[in-house]
Amino acid sequence: MKYQPTIGLEVHAELKTRTKMFCDSLNDPEEKHPNTNVCPICTGHPGTLPTINKKAVEYVLKVGMAVNGDIPQFSKFDRKNYFYPDLPKGYQISQYDLPLIFGGNLNGIRIRRVHLEEDTGRLIHESHIAHPESQKNDTRHTIHDASFVDYNRAGVPLMELVTEPDITSAEQAAAFAKELQMILRYLGVSDADMEKGQMRVEANISLNMGTKVEVKNINSFKAAEGAIKYELKRQEEVLESGGKITQETRGWDDAHNRTVSQRIKEDAHDYRYFPEPDLPPLDLAHFDLKQLKLEIPELPLAKRQRFVKEYNLTPEMAELLVTDRKMGEFFEEAASELAADDSKNIGEKTKLLVNYLTSDLAGLLMAKETSLEEIKIDPENFADLIELIATGKINSRVAKDVLAKMFETGLDPNAIVQEGGLTQVSDEGALVEVAKKIIAANPNAIADYKKGKENAIMFLVGKCMAELKGRGNPELLRKVIKENIV
Ligand code: ADP
Ligand code: MG
């Protein structure tokens, strides 16, 4: 592309406080029944007064610390006026010129500001809604093309983070959003699930720092990448054909993989921002910043580096464990149980542990639709399983069965192996005996082998394995079979 892409992001995240931003209605994203968690304050009744949710402010301060932003002495809330049915007061309490956080940096991208505001209600557009009491096919009470408003989300604390236009590609934008999501989760301030609308990304896109277009309605990382790629291409084509970019807001149309014009963008003055008269300015000296700092856990960047260094993991392995924080914690606990004094070196065991965690156990969690917190296996038992495998006491095939049993019962793998008589048979004498028997019983396979079919050995190993109830040492069996074919 002969033009330089310039991208800036605005990311909103719903904070997971117990109550809403300015009232004590519950902040419960799981609430399915509309207009349950509402009160006169968050539904904008005249004469009501808001109160600032301290926790929400603390959450944003933590995010600011995590991205190395500056916390000012004072901050304040402002009214952003606009009319839309999802906004019961006719204005949104937001922050204009004195946000909670100024500056910062994430993934090498400068952050302009982070502020706090309130979320809007949710509009549900439906057509042909039957009255609950009407019978099937009874059209008398059917409402056509109606919109409903659910105020459960109105007034939920919403953080907005704005970057400088430092991003130069769709991939970089998605990586930034992913890293931010991870940080929000590590800090425990938001679940930040894009598919659930808990984290929303808007992308400002221009070529050569020219007129920018804002793209909204991005509901996944994939959509973020797709929308930006599409928009860069569209703008390039407009410029190439001698046209001009219109400053506008476009929406990402996931179904058709394109952006569509929504409205010509409004300027800040259209919102007639003014200081919120119902709230006092925020003196941030009232917040225990030292304590908040202490509550920040090790963040993904530091953890990645530590995992690679401390456990000798590949960057890919470390990434898996950092992305899934619970998995990372489980890993560290299990790793600390691995015996360092064994014949196998600890590095190999640790890699074995990561593999069993991120493929076998993760597979089971997926299949059974459960999570690490809910299962019966503890890290200590998992480490014992790895010891059994690493020291050759069980083979990898039996390991799968033992893991499944641990998953079901929470039993100690040593007990499972002992009770089931599952110890790997590595005694050469015993293996030779089985091999001879199988060789004698399978003349066709032997003939194939002699004709050069290596596969025949696999078949014979399988037969021996069945005889040994899956407990044979596969490498030894292979060797012994070859040696005993005459
Ligand atoms: P507005 O006043 O239209 O909201 P801002 O200057 O406040 O615009 O910036 C909003 C977002 O747009 C920020 O994330 C910023 O980085 C980004 N942005 C600003 N200028 C450009 C540009 N020329 N191209 C792409 N993004 C831009
Ligand atoms: Mg905004």
C-alpha cells in the first residue's frame, strides 16, 4: 500500500463492580429478566442524585497503573448530552477534560487517556412480537416492528481507554486489544468478553493521517481485524479513484464482511459537555494509591518473560499459560511439586507437564464443558501423574486412561495405577514371552514384514499391547518383536 495506515482505538470495558456507577442497583450482566436491576437514579427520574462508586474509580486507577499512565490530583465528571432511547436521563455522565488517567503505554502504543462513564440501556429491536396471552396464529395482539428498552445495563460503570493514533496495521490493533483484555482480566476489573459486549472496540482509521473514519459495532478480535483491513482497502480505493474520505461513523457488518456508513460524525461541541453539577470534583488524594498498587498482580508481560526464563519454556508454551491465567497458576503449583532429583531432568518434566496441561487436560475441560476451578484434580496429583509418565512407570496410552479416571474421581494417580495394575511392563523377559506368542499366531504379518512392510510391526505391537492390557513399553516391544522374528 502506498499510503501509511493510521489507527487509533477507543476501547470500552464494563467494570465488574457489585453495584452500578452512580446508584446501588445491582450490576449483574447475567440478569436475563429486563428492567430488574433498576432504580429511580439509573432510570433518570427527576430529583434523584447520583453517588460515585468508589470501587469503579479504583478499578480505573489500577488500569492506569498497569499501563503506566499518570494519575492527576483532581478529576471530575461531565455531562455528555444527546438524545437516544437507551439513555434515560437524556445525558450520559462521562469525563471530558479531566479524566482519571492521562497517558500511558501498552505494547509500545501510547495511551492518551482512560476515563470512567456510565453504560447505556440495551435496545431490543423485534418484529412480530406476539402478546404473551395470545394463542398461536392469533394475530390480533401481534406488535409489528417494535423496540424494547432494558435498563439493566443503564448506569453500569464503563471504562473508556483511548490510544494515540500509533497503530499501523489491523494485526497490531487486534494484538493491542487482546493484551488489554488480558490485563483487565488479570486485574479482575472486567471479564472483557467481546462477544458479550463487555469489551467494545472502536477503530479510528485514516490513511496518511488524513480524514479519519470511526468504525463501531466490532464484536470480536476477528471482526476488529476484518473491519480495519476492509476499511483501509476501501479508503485506498476512494483515494485512488480521486475521491475524498468523508469523516463519518461506519458500522462493521459481520455477516457481509464490510463497513457501512451509519452517520456523519458529530463533534465534541455537539454534545454540549459541561461539568456534572450533581457530583463533586474528585480529589484523588482520598484514594490509597499505594494500596491499589500492591493489589496489582504480576501482569502478562512480566509473566511471559518469567515463564520463559524460570521454567525454560518456549515462548509459545509461555503464551498458552499466560493467556489462560488459571492454567498458568495450576501449572506453577504443579511444577513446584515435580521432583528435581529424578533421573529425568526437570526441564523435560516441565515441558511434559505443559503438554499434558494444555493439550490433554485442556481437551477434557473442553469436552466436559467445565473449568479448572471446578474439577477434582489438584495440581499435586497432576504432578504425580507427570512423574509416573516421566519415570516410565506408565506409558502414554495408560496415562490417558489414568487422567480420565482422575478427572472422574479426583483419586491420586498412584492409587489408580496400583489398583488397576497399570504399571508399564518394561521387563524384557516378560515382553519377549508375549512377543513370541504373538509372532507365532500371526504368520501373515510376519510374511508382510519380511516383504518389507514396516507397518506390520505396528500391527504386532498393537497385538502385544492388547495382550498386556495396554501396559507394554511400546519402544521396547518394537525392539523385542524385531529381534524375535526369525
Ligand atoms: P475525535 O475528536 O473525533 O473523537 P480524537 O482526536 O479525540 O478524535 O481521537 C479519537 C481517536 O481517534 C483516538 O483514538 C485517536 O488516536 C484517533 N485518531 C485521531 N486522529 C486520527 C487519524 N488521523 N487517523 C486515525 N485515528 C486517529
Ligand atoms: Mg468516546
